[in-house]
Amino acid sequence: MTRRELLSRSGLGLGALATLGVLADAGDLAAAPSPAAGGGLEPRTPHFPGRAKRVIHIFLNGGPSHVDTFDPKPMLAKYAGQPLPETPLTERKTGAAFPSPFRFRRYGESGIEVSELFAETARHIDDIAVIRSMYAQVPNHEPSLMLMNCGDSVRPRPSVGAWVLYGLGTENQNLPGFIALCPGGYPIKGVENWQAGFLPGAYQGTYIDSKHERIDRMIENIDHPQASTDAQRRQLDLLATLGADHREAIRDDRLDARIQSFELAFRMQVEASEAFDLAREPAHVRALYGEGIHGRQTLIARRLVERGVRYVQLWHGAGQPWDNHDNIEANHRRLAAEIDRPIAALLTDLKARGLLEDTLVLWGGEFGRTPSVELSADGKSLLGRDHNHYGFSVWMAGGGIKGGTVFGATDDFGFRAERDPVSVHDLHATMLHLLGFNHERLTYRYAGRDFRLTDVHGRVLRELLA
């Protein structure tokens, strides 16, 4: 043993023991699980009993228009073709008021107005809480994606799913605890959207290209072409033994994460083959979700949370499909038609199985769109809308949410969050609360300070709690 190793294992170790005692007295040890040896993925108890046990995040990449979906604005029709009384600074040039080309109507006992684009989803409006006063920080995709998915628009931070997995662990050791179903490749910012950041790598989301129907195309190397299961098990046992010896020498959590990834891949060969096999579902259930990529991946999401996966993110496309700067009527209609039925089917299915009450479903994008029409360089109308971070909508259902609720409001035209503005930090604080966490106490020590998902911000939206 070198002198440095002696000091590391003895002198500094005494300080670590003292720290453990202080943490134990404060009751904070449970908030800081370690991924070493056991993996840190075993189920854990949150700060208090949470209403939700798992999350399905339906992410509409590119920014859906709130004034065309869940935030009706009759004043836009009154001012159609006229300048708005106030037009905040936008990323691109915009012109006159642009009324929604879609009809809104009231649904359910709550009578909440929803666009015809989401008529199927709207049948569940009494189980849904719509937040109409969200706001972000900038009108650009990259920082807004990072803010919504990771809680910070600039600095690399762990994603929401990684924090949830860090806090709760997973109920199924044979499947990843955090899965991102994103058909057709990566979105903008790629794997950063589901990164572990400074958390141990075991908490990072596992990407699945859900455009494929065959399991062996969806999940690479699901079957080993040469080695039997017994042979693979012996190989992994040897690898774990060698890794344990190496860990003692280098003491690096990245090695633990790598060993865990090999183990998880091996266990998935059996478990994932069953979880992703939609042929095991009755014909009437498959028909409920409909044909196509998004019907399939939404049904897969239900099967995953049913099997103990903590956080599933469902991406609607990877190439900014909701980023409709022109011809928004045709483009939004086409896009909504791809996911409206699967979302309604998911809510129906979760409710029928008794899963909706403890599964939190989140719907939304990284920002909204302008109520004014976007103009080309020569001033002509493109019949589309620019990015709008000043005000937009998301909704949540299940998991302790008070359904049939509308929270907050944008101004008369839908440009700014005006009543009860909700930041992304507030949204994340509320999600963590529903999962049983005080967002100020779910922390991780890194670079000399305790970090949390909400940084130094965030309030729980108690008005949305059932």
C-alpha cells in the first residue's frame, strides 16, 4: 500500500464515517443512494408516501401550439389580420393576429375547452389537469429542451428521469428503470435529453428506436449469435470479479456503471423480449391503440410501466415535427392524428387496469407558439407560428393529479403567461412531490455542493393535487 492509499483509506475514511453519522442523525441517508456494488437501483422509499410510483412523459418535440390545442383564444378571431395590442420580441418576424383554424368545444363534466385536434384525448379531460400558464427562458429549441428535460437550459444536468430513478430505484432489475422511446433516431441534443449528468451512469435513460416492429431491430444484440446463456453468465461472472479487483485500485463509479450495463443487457435478453412483444397483447387491446409507430410505442410504454419501469419518455418524432413555422393547419392536423388516439387509448387502458391512479402522465413540448402569424423575409404570411416561450400549455393526468382542472392563464391573445405563471422548475417540483419527494431534499453531492433537479427554484402546485 502506498502512503497516499494509506491516507485515503484511513485518515479520510474517518471523516467519511463522521459524515455518515451526521447524515444518519438528520435522516438524510436515504436521499443519497450509492451505485457501488449493489448497483443502487433497488427500490427505495421516498421522503413521504407519494401518490405516483412511475411516470410516462409524452414529449411533443418542436413545440406544439397551445392556442391550437388546449388554450382557446377567441380574441384572435376578433383581431384577425390586425396587429396585436402588444407583441413581445420573437425569434423571427411575425405579423397580425392569426386565429386558430381548429374548432374548440367543451368536454366532460368539467367543461374544459379542447381543440378538435385532440378530440379523443379530450374525452378524458375530467382526469386531466391543464396548465395554461407555463413559461420557459428562451425561444430556442436546444436550451428549452434541456430546461424541460434536465432543469437547466445551459449547464449539463441530470435529466428528470435520472433523478426519479436515483430517488426511487427500479421495481424490475431485469429492465432499465428509465427508457426513452424515440422513433427514427435522436432528437436535437441527442442523449443529453435523458442523460445521467453528474449522477452515476446507471441512472441514464436507455434509448430505444421504436420505429422498428421486430424486437431484434428495436433492441440491438437481444440474442447472442454464438454464446449460450450459461456461457454468457460465466463470462459476466468473470468480468465482475475482474472489475471488483480493478475498482479497489481506481475507485471510479464509471466502472460500476459499465459493469451494471453488461449485467442489465444480459438480463434484458429474456425480460425485454417479453416486454416488447406486442403479439402477447389481445387483439382488442392492440386495436385500441391503433396501427403505426405511435400506437405501438404507446402500448409498449404501458407494458413497461406495468413491469416496473419507473420513467418512460415517449417522443413524438426526432426532427422537430411540431416546429410548424408554416402551414400549421395541415401540419398540426397530421401530427395530432398520429398521437391523439394512442394517448386516449393509454389513459383508457391505464384506468381499466388500475394503473392511472399511481402513474403520472405528462404531455407537452419545450415551449409554445406565437398567436401572431410568422412572416417570410419579404413580409408574406407563412400561415405558421414562431416559437413562443412566454406562455404555453402542458397537462398532467393520474398519479394524484386533480382531474378536470385548469390552472393559470395566458393573456387574451395567448402570448404571455399572465395569471399564476408556472416555471419549468415549478412543474418539476410538483412532479417530484407526487412521487413522494421534497424537491429541496432530493440532492446529490457534486463538485463541492449539493445539487437538485430544481436548482434553487421551484414551488409545488398544490392546487393541482387531488
